[in-house]
Amino acid sequence: MSQHALTLSRRDVLRAAAAVAAAGTLGACGKNNEDAGAGPDGVVSVDLWHGQVDTGKAAIDALINEFNKSHPNIKVVGGGGGVTADSMLQKVTAGLAAGSYPDVAYIFGSDLASLTKSPKVADLTGALKIDDYWPAAKDAVSVKGKVRAAPALLDSLCVVYNKKLFTAAGVPAPQAGWTWDDFVTTAKALTNPGKGIFGTGWPGVGDEDTVWRIWPMIWDLGGDVVSGDGKKVGFDQVGEQALGTLDRLRSDKSLYVDPKPGSEQLYQVFLGGRMAMVATGPWQLPELIDNHLDYGVVPLPSYSGKPVTISGPDTWTVFDNGKAKVQAATEFVKWMADPAQDIQWDMEGGSLPITKATAELPQWKKHSTETNGLDVFVKALDSAKVRPTITTYPQISQNLGQAIAAVLLGKQSPGDAIKQAVDQCNQVLAVPN
């Protein structure tokens, strides 16, 4: 989820056999002017709405140029949509309603299932080398047993800590295998109100950035987002304990609660040397390095002693603007996932390798060795889970987000907050989708 703290689709259009056949015959299709989507010169234009900015934009623009040079019968045009990735869902949804939408868009994984209600979202089942992906990436693009997108970005959540603050407080650096009790105790020991230093922080507006950080705690306690039959939530028995951990941090006054969307203030407090620990992803590392922060990275704490984290993969979602365009767009997203391109995107855009093959490349190993803590995020993928690709997830997130915010702000007890969220979510799940 590229913001990735919050960092946020598809339907049956492209069938597996057609997609595979198309990959080898794109040149012929592009030259067939009877095939909708091909221009007079036989070139198929692919409109890509990527929503990337800064280094991410530079990385994707370079890859687009490389693809266009190596695929003369396809021309990918990037930058369309005029919005950032955070606003892409709204932009695409409006485009679908108006009948003017892209061929490919950068869609957050948590929004994918809802978007697949549209018949204009392509089914990529059989068209991608899905078994080559990390399990988290594979799960994130699969909806009801079908592949409804290609993974665009992969991350994991770990704890980054400020070594200088630990040393100043005389507190030992955290180690893999630590517990949430350890985390709470450490955060309290590092908090220094006189100097405006917080032990840790959490987004407090109740949005998805607030929510996705709680799921590893829920999973670790044996719960889930929804029950196995999908008829009720799966966190009713363990949610109070997870929220209780946040309440302990709040009561200790060791928790900075970010009052604004996007977590920008949260990370600025950390970058400014006034927060000792923050749960974040690999996208944060370039900024830490640029700010010359002496940091370390460790896996998330646990209750059970077993490692577990969350990955919030984003997707390249293909839309149906005619057979030739779907085939050309599919060719592009497949090409992006190949290790040769994946590594460029990962290294420049702050992502983790989409496939283990990319992680084995000498270039990635060198990059990982030179980037402090990056290997911790990659190793965390072995225990990473993703949010379920179900259409009701946004509503579940909204209700749980309100409960988390209420606890963070001291407005409700963990028990009352989770009970209210469970009741609201179960009402949502009771309605057939």
C-alpha cells in the first residue's frame, strides 16, 4: 500500500486462453485495423494511469520508455488521470461511470474486490505467471479464485527504530522475537515529555492507514478479518486484546496519535528525532537515508512468539477498451513483473521484489546489502498475510477504524469499541453480495 501506509478493478473480459495466445501474436493483432484499439499504423495505444510522484514517477516513466522501445506495436502512454495513487479509485470509478476509463490503472489491493463488480475489469486468469509471485502478492490479486490484476508493488510492515534515542535512554535495541509487552514497556521507557519525545505512534483518523496495522495483531491472536464462511467478522474474540495494547500505549502517554490522513505528521515526528519507534514499510527507507537518520529495523512484535506481518500489495488493474487494448495492456503488466524490470521498479520505487527470482538477482542482493534493514522487510514476506479481497472490506475497515480511533483518543474502552465495530461489521456481512 504504498502509503503503503495507507497506503488503497476488475471483471470477466479476458479469458485465459485468449490472453496467452495474445502474448505471442500482439504484432499481428496490432496491425489488424479491424481489431478495436489498433491505430492506422497498427500500433496499439495503452493509456496508463499510474498516480506516481517523485522517484516513483521517474522509475515508471523510464520503464515505459524501455517497454515502448522493445515493443514497437504497442505504445504505453503514462501519467493519465491527473491524480495521485491515493485518489485513483475515485478517478477510475468516475471514469467507469462516464464510459471513459484507462487501459491500466494503479489500484490499491484493498480496493480491488469492490472494483471487480464492474464488467470492464479484465480477468487475467491464465495470463500471468501467478505461481512465481510471493504468496502475499498472489493472494492480493486473486478474487473469488480468479486473477483480477497483476501485482504492482509489494511491501511488508516492520518496526523501524531510532538508534540514537535508544542509546540516549539507555534502552537495549529491540530484537527479533520480542513481544507486544516488550514493545509497550520499551515505548514507555523511551518517552520523554520534557523533550517532546514519544515512544511510538499510530495514525488516528480511522482510515485504512489506521486499520491495516492492527491486522497482524489480530492474526497473531488467532483471529481474522472475517470468519471462514464469510458471514461474520473473525476478530470478535481477540479484538479487545489488540485494542487493549493500543490503550496501554495511550495510557502511558507514549503514543503519538497522528490527527491527519496520510500519516505524514507521524513520519515527520519520527524523522525529526522525536519518536523512537514506528511501524512502517520499505518505502520509508530512502527518506531515512536521505535524512541521515541512524536507524535499525526489526520484525513486528508478537503475542504468540511466531512472526507475522501484513503486506499491502498494490495492483496494475487492466480494463476492457477492446480486445487489442486488453491484450497489449496484459503484455505490459506481464513485462513489468519480469525480474529484469521488477528489480528496476523495486530499487527506484521503494518496493520489495514481486517474485523470489528477483530477490535472487545479484543486483538485488547488492542493493539489499547496501540498504540498512531492507533484508528484514524481505524476510518478513515469509510470514506476511494480506487483507481479504472481498467487496465488504472497505466497510469493515471503516467500522473498525472508528473503533481504533475512539480508543486512541480515549473516547471508548477497548471492549466497548470492539463490540460496536463487531455489531456494525456483522450487519454489513449479513447482506448478500
